[in-house]
Amino acid sequence: MTRRIHNALDFAKLVCELSNWKVTNLQLQKILFILQANYMGIHNGTPLFDARFQAWDYGPVEPSVYHRVKCYGADPIEPWIFFNREGEDIPSDERDYVEHSLETLLHISPTQLVGFTHRTGSAWSRKYKPGYSNEITAEDIMADYKNATSK
């Protein structure tokens, strides 16, 4: 059976739900990127969700998620923003992975999340050019995972 790869918005909604709707757009973007990178690293490059991360000023951003929740600015995201996403059932193993990861990620400050995604040699730091929205490819994400876990 072929594994269905869900949309980034499905996982954004899941992260928000599991945080009791306490994450901001900035936190959500960093958490989604870290979830994707770690999952890909553990599963030999297989993505957790379909995403097209880009290197923006404040770090790696998944544009479809950003545009959905940008109205909140620095405030926590509220449930109504996903009103038309009934949400397809995310497989239990993937949901468990997210839940387990959030046990740590939700306790990391936004500043620390930014520091991690902006560290020297990260996928974001290699792709970021002020004024451009350069794509962070799957290869970039895998290299970032290998770099982060080799230390």
C-alpha cells in the first residue's frame, strides 16, 4: 500500500491542536521545519508532509501555512483559521511522531527555535539571500539533518 503524503496545512493544524492553540506563526514555521527535517532524516528522505519550504528573513517558511495564519502576527493561532480543513486522518504512527516531538519542541522558546534554524551551516543559512525566497529543497533539508545530528 502506498503511503499518502499529507498537506503541510494538515500538520500545521495538528501542531496547533496539540499545543492547545498556543503557538504563533513563527513557532509553527520552525516546528514544522524541524519535524520535517527529523522525519526525513529518520526515514531516509521520505517527507512527513508535502511542503515547499523557502528561506525567508525569519527562517524557513512553508508559504501555504504562512499565508493561512499570517493574520495572527505574533499572537497564538486560533482554531477558526482551519475552519474549512476537516482534516484527513493522519496515520497514527505519524501523529505519534508529532506528539512525541512536541513534548520537547513546545518547551523551546521562539528565540531558541530561531537560533537553531538560523545556525551556521543550516539549510536556511545556506539558502537565505535578503530579498529572495529561495527554495529549501529536500536535499538541503537532509544535509541540515545530517549536519545537526553529526555534532
